[in-house]
Amino acid sequence: MNRFHACLFGSTLLAFLFLAVSTQPAIAQQDGAPHVYHRGIPAGDTCATCHKAIYDQWQAGPHAANGVECTVCHGEPASKEFAGMPALSACETCHTDQVAQLKSDPFMKGKTCVSCHQAHAFVEHKKAAPAAKP
């Protein structure tokens, strides 16, 4: 019976170890994030062909309104540099001040843009009006 428990314990430990190693971190947009392979897009197709819901979110947001195509943030789909989940540095290319503020705020340590904002349906912060002085 002890041998059975030892095998069961070892198998369970091995399963947990495998899950720990194979699970990606919960924090998105890490610099140096692992490469996600993406196939080339066939002629006549676009990102929207497979990613319709995401494309619709993007199309309704300010990135589409300003002509920021999928490849600006993600890179070319068939390239080795393609980023399924772009690094924070991709946001920094256009949003330098916002990323600098995020990096300098101790409360935001470990957080990224997508910690608070949806990546494709991004909306601006609405700043509160200054408090009236008595």
C-alpha cells in the first residue's frame, strides 16, 4: 500500500510541476514574452477572417480610427517577431508618456496597459474635474 501512495504522490507532484511550467504568466504584455507562432494569412483574407470579434472591437476603437493596423502592434503574422500578445514596448512606441507614467507609479508595479484596458476596445481615461477650493 505504501508503494501505491508513493506512486500516487509522485504522479500528482509531477502533474503539478508540469502545469506550473506550462502555464503562462497572468500578466500580459511582458517584455520578452514567448513567441506565439502564427500562420501566414492566405491571399484575400485579413486578420478579421479568423479574429472577427476582436477585429470588430478594434474597428470601433480609436486605434482603427487613427489607422493603427493590426501589424503595427503585433507585427507581420508569418514573421518570427509576431507577437500574439505584444510587449509593453509596443504601446510605448506611440504612448510614451502613458507608459512612462505607468512604469513610474509604484501602485502600477507589475501591471501593463491591458491590466486596466481592453487591448482592442481601448478607451481614453476621463479625468475628474479638479475639486473646488472652499
